[in-house]
Amino acid sequence: MIENYSDFVEALMARGFSLGGGAKAGDVMNVAGAFGPGIEWHTGDAETDPWAWRMRVLAEREDVAYGKVFLRKSGYITREWYAAFVCVRGTGSLFDAYYAGEVSAEAKRIYEVVAENGDVPLGLLKEECGFGKEKKAAFDRGLVELQMRLWVTISGQAQKVNREGKPYGWPATVFSTSEAFFGHEVWEEAKAMRWDEAYERIEGQIRRYAGEEGFAALGERAVRKFIVG
């Protein structure tokens, strides 16, 4: 039972990956299913608010990535499991994928801006991409596309400041390339893996935590969609 932030980190590191939102029936892998009664969302309490844990875990650890990585929704993947997901998601060269028609022009442009600028707050990312209002939906889709393919990840948050240097408003989400976040070694590890072995390793971990009956109830299609994206 997860009663606080420390319990959450322990459970996440044991599982290796998890959805990031509240648990519901049919979830493939979600630590939220073990939340105790004292856990409450959006209170701002760093010990008992899962919303606060998203950025706390990024600030305090170097072995956990967070972003929209499962079913186009938020989730966590630890460093230990990242290479396996890179392998099954086919996360090679973005530019090769673009010229093969697998990546949108908007996603390619977003990636270029993130790669050129390092950690980029969301507002600045939108500005540097130069998309007009008519491309807002395409920008949003492209950013999710990059996170799902593990080319880009959330690296933290930054407080907005005005012209006088005074902070204001809600902190902005910051993005970096996943390679910069975890290091190129992850991609070397992924290249050394066979696709079927990486897939079976992830599937086995889901089976371990779901149990045989729970795994069967999830269904092969749902599990595959969760893993492959």
C-alpha cells in the first residue's frame, strides 16, 4: 500500500514502469492501484499528492523519466527499463523515420528546437517552433508523438518570470531529448536487444504484477498497445 512519496518511489522502482494517472478498471500497469486512503490529488502536499510527485521525482532522481509515454497518456519509465521500450518502439533516428513518412513535419520541427536548445520550457518551445494558432492541434499531436516514440521527454519545470525578473503564474513544463536526459548509452543498449526479447521482458513484468488471471483479463491487444504504443 502506497501511503507517501517514498512508498511511491519504492513501488515504481520495483515495477519499472507505470501509468501516471489515477487507477481505473482495465489499466495495464498503474501504481495508483495501490494508493492508500491518505493519498489525495492536487493538494500540493509533496508527501501525499501524486500530482506533485511527477516533478519531485524528476528533481530528486536521475533514473526515472516521465511524460506521455503510454496510450498517449502520462506515465513513468525507469532507466532500467528504458532501453527495452526504446527497442520495441523503434526509436532510432528521428530523421530517418521522418523521411520514411513515419513522423509528422510538426514533430520533426519540435524535435529540432528541443535538440538545439537543450531543456526548453513549453512556452518557449511553442514560440521557437513558429507555428501559428491554426497549428496548435498539430503542435500538441507532434509533442505527444515525440514522447510516445521516446525521442523527447519531460525533464522538469521552470518558473515563469516577468521583465523585472519576478516569478509569476504556474511553472512551465520543460522538455529535453530523451537521449540528453538519459545518455546515449540507452540507445546502444537498445540496439543490442532483439525486438522479441525486449517485448517479452516487458510483457513478463506486466504479467508478474497483474497475475495470471489479471493478465488474461487485460487481453493481448490491450497489453500490446500499452507496450508498443
